[in-house]
Amino acid sequence: MNYKQILTNIHREVSALKNTGEVASYIPELAKVDKDHFGIYLNNIHGDNFEAGDADVTFSIQSISKVFSLAMAFANQGNKLWERVDVEPSGNPFNYLSLLEREKGIPRNPLINSGAIVVADCLVSTLKNPKEDFLQFVRDLANDQSINFDKNVVASEKKTGFRNYAIANLLKSFDNLHNSVEDVLDFYFHQCAIAMNCKQLSNAFFAFANRGKCMQNNTPIKPNQAKRINAIMLTCGFYDEAGEFAFEVGLPGKSGVGGGIVALLPNEYVITTWSPALNEKGNSYYGMQALERFTTETNSSIF
Ligand code: GLU
């Protein structure tokens, strides 16, 4: 398969489309990003890699970080995690509140904000230096020690994260938040504010495509946990557009409001796209277009 040619063609074709998406503005710092960025990076489990466009420009990974926190908490706690968060798609926006009230403080899944805040609470309880240890986990997964938090994004989220404060308080009222709202959200805002590029994200997700074994050849995630995390990505990774993503692209993956999307074909490859303008469901408009073309042209999907 001539991945280089395929990525170059897709990058050119998609760049020619009118970009109807909008950059997220509810976190003011994200609104500053230039809408015209567009990068694609693919690495396969044989160690080859290919790229097109802005694959080495860093951006805010936002909700993509929820996969890393889930992986770390699942590795630490095993199935006990599922006593506090479910694994069902929500069919609702990422910051939706009323479902949480109806379902008595048990979030639908770990990839919506309420679920990720519960996962963050687990990590704050179990890690010695929660933010530093989590950042190190991500650096090790990506095999790149230069990855860091973007402090401006953290500050911006803290100032405007009213719905996340509401979610955390609601969780607390149902006794599903064991640490203080401040401590848990400080951790959560930091995890979302990690800055990475397409290449670093693809490298970090290698373990999920490779049965839990990362690029350095150790296994931070058990094979059966990688399987379960991939299943959650497929059913819950794209806000209330998870069905559409499975239908159009056919891969497990996760998007973030910074405009990144990581998707993978187990035992084959990881592909990451970044284009900051989002469609009305909060997923990158160019990213969705590119990934649909990619799996169609390469005739590769989990189906
Ligand atoms: N930090 C963002 C928030 O909590 C994450 C949203 C996202 O990427 O889905 O609102």
C-alpha cells in the first residue's frame, strides 16, 4: 500500500474543500488557533510512518487525553473502575448534565466529561504526584519526553469551565467524587491541556493498535484492556456522532475540541489528523472527511 501517496492525495483533495467548520471558542485560548492548519500522520505496527501537511505542529489534545487517563486508571484499578462509570454510548454532547442527574451520578462512559472527571478522581486518589505521573505516562507511551502541558490552555479552561464545575459538583452530591472538586478539576484541566502533534499522538496510540505493547516494547496496558478501550472508543469516542464515525470511517478512535482525531486499526496502523475547525457535533470537519476517504481508499476498517 502506497500510504505516502494516499495521504498526500487526501490532504490535497480535502484542503480544496470549503472548510465549513468553526474553531472551538468556548475555551478562549483555543479560539486563537489558525483554522487553516491541517496535518495527517500514520504509523503502522511494522514501524513505518508517513505524513502530510502540519503533522508536526502541536495542538491542544483536549478530549483525546481521556483515552490516556482511562488507560492509566484501568491499568491501576482493573474492573473496579466500572463500579463508578459505565460503558454505554451517551448519544449526547460531551458536557451534557441531565443524564447524570437521571442516572444517579454514574456517568454513561469514560469519554464524556462526567466519566473522565470520575476517572480523573480515581487517578488523583491513587497517584503520588497525579499531574506529573500522568504526564510521564503519556510521555512514555509516545516515547517522547518533550511533551508538556500548555499552561495558557489550563488557565483558560479554569476561567470558563462552568459546566465542568457543575458536573463535578453533581458527581460529588452523588458521592461519586472522592477528592475535592478543585483538585480533580485541576488535574482534568491539565490532562486536557497537554499539547501534542499528530506524530506524537500516533506514537502514543501505538499501544492500543498493538495489543497493549507500546513502541518501547513494554506493555503498559494489558492486551484485554486494550481490546476494551478500543471498544469504548468505537462506541463513545465521537460525542453524539460515534454512530456516524463508525458508519463513515469504521475505526475506533477519539476526537477532541482542539481539532485532533486519532483512529486505529488493531494490529495494523494508527492514523491521526488535525484540523481545528469543528463540525456542529464538535468533531474536526476536515479530519472526518480525510478519515472517511482514507478507509474507503485503502479498503480498511474493522468491519
Ligand atoms: N477540556 C474540554 C472540556 O472539558 C474537553 C472537551 C473535548 O475535547 O471534548 O470542555
